[in-house]
Amino acid sequence: MNKLIKLNAEFQPVKKKGGPTEPSKEFQIIVDDLVSIREDIVYVCQYWSKQKNGIKPLVNVRCNKTIPKTSRCVRLFNDKQIVGVKYVGEGNDQSLFTYCIELSLLEKNIEYLDKLIEFISKYFDGCMNYAFYQQIYNNEFNSEIEALGLKKSHMLELIRDTIYISKVFVQETLDITIEKTNMINLFNTGDDVIEQLQRIGVNLDKKRILEHCVRLTDEELIKIKENAPYLISMGVSDLYDVDFENSNIITPNKLTIPDPNNEPVVGVIDSLFDEEVYFSKWVKYEKWISEDLGEDLVSDKQHGTSVSSIIVDGPSFNKKLEDNCGRFQVKHFGVIKKGVQSSFTIMKQIELIVSQNPQIKVWNLSLGSSREISENFISPEAYILDKIQYKYNVIFIISGTNSEKDSVEKKIGSPADSINAIVVNSVKLSSKQPASYNRYGFVLRDYIKPDISYYGGDYNEAITVCSPLGESKVHGTSYAAPWITRKVAYLVHRIGLPIQAAKALIIDSAITWEKLNNPSKSIGYGVVPINIHDILQSRNEEIKFIITKEIKNDNIKQVKLPVPIDNNHKHNFITKYTMAYMTDCSITHGVEYANTQINVSFGRLKDDQSTIVDISKTGQDKEIATEKELREDYKKWVNVKSVMQSPNKSRKLKPLNSKYPVFGFYFSRIERINTDHPDNIRFSMVVTMKDLDNKNNCETFLNSCILERWSVSLIDIEQINRIESKLNEDIDFKND
């Protein structure tokens, strides 16, 4: 087996190229369509002029296709006014933008459209197309445009703006029917939430507000629906019906464990914990539930205790799942009892817990809602977790939630739609097939959730945990997630990798050469290996390395990775890579949830020594792929990217012409929300190259990297274990 290689080198900054995207050569704008859009905006202006509640106008703009950032409106509307985005239409193939815009600017848009209609009617017989657009671009109508009081650039912007608009309207009614307590997200109009709601007769205190998410009574929700339905971006039930899997068998086996020493500490947020269990010295317990909720029952402690038992000592009572990660200490926070709880309250507690425990980087959350996630919005619970993970540089491992036995197919529940977390579903140990209770992804159409799967037992092959009543047999995604938490904690605390690298390695380990990059809605990218060695090592015919870098304002590249060549002057490899990063998010932007996109190009260089022939060949070019294809098939804006070559395709590679055959990296960053001061974004990328003739090229690769001034280090598990063992030894100081 070959060791995992950590590589590092200086990456050169590359200035970004700006400017709008040129319209499609097939576009056509008919004056009748522009007249219809104008009439829509006239109605919207009349509607908002009658509103006397002081709320800034919110306007919906429906497009006729999925729109990339470079094709959004810039003259009639602009990016800074966007407060929400949805997918609509048959097949969810159209973008719906919600803008917050001043009434005076809406009225100005009517003037713009009047001039555009006049211009196209007079000079182009009522129909604008690409050929006419080029004439305008080439200054052939400058005087005619100036006569209308516009600049050429303004006219071109108006044309590009109206290519994709099909409808402009206000959300005058809202179909939300939520029983009992309610939680809604409000569009961000820039005004204080409390003051904004007071204007329509709803009085809230700060305890019921989390950013733009508010907790309401039925009466308050009705008042908003009647007086300002346009304010509501999404609504969900606040009742968190947590599914605690039942234990099937209980046995009185007595287990023992040595006292803890210097083991890493993992955070667990779950139900209550039983401090009488055999491993209680390994757990520091804090109860975050009011005593007013009554006496703590055994059933309130069963789930949380069982989850922590796996993290501390799982392999001791599941010999087939020995992962060689050792034991871990746990700081356990009890935030929930069995039954229905307020998710709003739990999420506020989680943010406070993480902020008060900055030393804990890896967190397990085996709680989930019975309700299904939305097609167009991330759940408020997942959003809070994503913000926490980005802000505090931590990672959550979350269970994929469960369905009832023999129930119909059901989508995953919150917070398993968190995009920064690792979400875990369950498979059967005997067959690696999806567990019978699994629920399904994906999230916002494009995000692979669950990320991966592991062994959480099933009805006929339960796994073992320690519960308050002793050794118990259980099944559920709640018990698959802690095993992944152990592996992530090992990578972060024992190996010393950043959380982005740990996430990339875990997901990459589940992707086998046979899968050919085809994630499943039930098991994600695949099943993670049991033994941690299989994540940190590769087969003899494979070269496996990881890089971690940061990207801020400029794009970055490195074009001197010396990949070995065979006797025929060929790169005789198939390659796969997995990249992961944490991103800030905007829940009110709907399907355009992630704020940051990092693209990667990786592959051999052309003879010009600067152009990379990407192994993915994703076609991330407007002339090759539509925006819908880029998002669905090539995971544009998704913060985990995985690409793998087909063995047959690589076999057809021709011999290299270059005298200097190297590979290169190119990373580019795009922000949905333009900012002059972006944060550094850290990303990690795992690359595996498999020699098609099963040769071991690792030593050649290492030596070549050193010659090219790469920083090279090997992750030696045995050496790390020896050092840790020495550190944990008791030293007896005796006086002479």
C-alpha cells in the first residue's frame, strides 16, 4: 500500500476577467413581448403605490430558462436588489427572482421599456435579434440611441435584460397552511424585522427572531398572510418531531473501559445522557433542557447515550466495524427529550453551544425532522448549521433521517439538507445496499445529499450500542453518523488535517473506480470504508495526494505537477478527484443558496505550457452547456465536486508531444453577492491516479515533485500511532 501524500506549492495569482455574457446567437425579442412586460410593471407600480405600510416594494421576475449570474438583469434590475430565487416551471427549468426595489426605480423601468419598444419598432420592424444586436454593438446606431436620451451601453443592457424575462408580478396571495406553531422566513428588505412587522400589526420580541426567521402563532401568521403575503419567502412547521429509533433487543452484558487520557474531544448534540453507563468518565455532560419539562425518563436518555457510546467505544461491541480510530472523549449536550420539540429553540441553543466551545471542531448531530425538505429552499435548521460551520470553522456530521418501515419514498428531513455538513445515510452490512428506512435526496436539485453512507443496522441486522439499560440492538441513520464522526475526528485531531481535507477524504473514499461518478439519491457518493487505513492509504498502482489552499480575490494556478509517463510517452493513468470547501450562504436567496463558487480545472498541459486540458471535460462554457446542465450535471455552485475518468477514455490518449509533460491546477472563484472584501476560502482537493498497467509509480512521482520544488510529506499512520502512544504513557519520575 502507498501512503497518502500531502503536497504544497506556491500558486500564481491570475486576474479575473469581467464583463457581461454575450447573448445567444439564436435570441429574438418581439415588441409584443416587451409591451406585455411593460404592462406587468405598470400593474406592479399601481399595486405598490396603494400599499401604505412602509414596506419596500418586492417584485417577482420570472425568466423563461435557468439564468446564470452573467445573464441576470443589470439595467431594469440588479444583483444588489435580489432577495430570493426559485426554480419554477415544468421540470423546474426556469428561474424566478424576487427583487426589493424602490418604487421610483420601477417607474423608471417603464420609461426604459418605452424607449426600447420605440427603438426596436422604428429601426428593426418590431423584432430584435443577434445580427441587429451586433450592429448596435459596432456603433451603427449611436446617434439614434442618443436621440432617445440613452447611451449605447444602456441600450445593450436593456436588450440583454429582456431576452429572458417572461413575467413580472407581485406575490399577492400565499398558500401556506401550517398547524400549531409556525416558523417563516421573511424576505430581507433591509429594514428591522421587528419594526417591519409592527407596521402590519404583528408585535414580536427578539427571542422569537433569528436573523430573518421568525416564530409565530397561528393568528400572527394569518395577519401577515392577509396584510403582507409578499413578505414571506418560505414557511415551515416549528414542531421538530424527532424520530428516536427504538431498541429491539436489550441484554445485560457488562462492559469495561480504561480511564481517558489525552484523547481528542468530539461534540455531541442530542437527547439527554445517562451518567451511570460504563463509559461515563469519557463524557462531559451538559444538560440544556429546563427542569420545568418534568422528570427525565430513561427513554429521554436512550438515543443520546447510544450515539455517544459509538463515538467513545463503538468497535468494542461491534467487532466487524473495527475502524482503527481508537477511542474519543465526548462533550455531550442534551438539548431534546423524546417527542415533539421546537426546532427554533434547538437551533438557537446549537449556535450558542458551538460559540462557547471553540476548541471542538467535529460535531455529531443525529437528530432530524420527520417532515420533508422543500424543493426551493434550504430549511432554517440547515441554514443555521451552515452559517455556524462557515463562521466557526467546524464541521457537523448529520444523520440522514429515517422513514417508517414499508413507507413510500420520502425525501430527507432537516437539518440533513445542510450543504457544509457531511450527511450520512445507512446501508446493510451484509450487502452494502440501502437500509430499508433510508430517505432520499437530492437538495435544491443540485446538491448531493446524503453525501455518503455507512453501516447503521437494519431490521434484521441491528448494530450494538450501550444504552441506559445496557447493551442494546438498534438501527437507523442516527447510528451510522457517529461512525463517520469517529473517522472525521481521527483525520482532524490525530492526523492534523483541516476540516475541508477531512470532508474531501471521507467523500472521496466512498467513490470507487466502478461507480464512475454516479451518486445515488439514497446512499450519496457511496459507502465509506470501515478501516481508516483505507482512507489514508492507496493501492500500489495508485498515487493519492491531497492539497489544501486558500483563495480570495484572484484566481490561482499551478502548472508544474510532474505526473509520470510510460515508455510510450503517455500518461498511462485514469484520474479522479474530490474537492470540498465551506461556503457562506443566504437562505433568502432560495435555490441560489451558496454565496461562493470555486471551479477547478485539473489535467495535462497543452504544448503552450499554460492551457489545461481538464480531465472532467465538463463543458463549462456557455456555447457547450446550458446553465441548467452546468448546475445539474457538473455541479456548478455546489461546494463538493467529484470527477472521475472512464478507463476506456484514458486508454485512447495519444502520446504526448510536449517535451515537458506535466499536469496543472486552475482554481477560480465567483461570488453571487459582490463584495469588495471577501473572506479567504479554504478548499481541499484529493487526487488519485491509477496506473492502467498496475505499476507502482509513487516513488517516481515523489522524487519528481521534490525536484519541481513541491513541499512533500507522507502521512505515516504507524508513526503517528507510535508518537501518540508515547505521549499517553505514564512517566514515573523517581528520585535518585
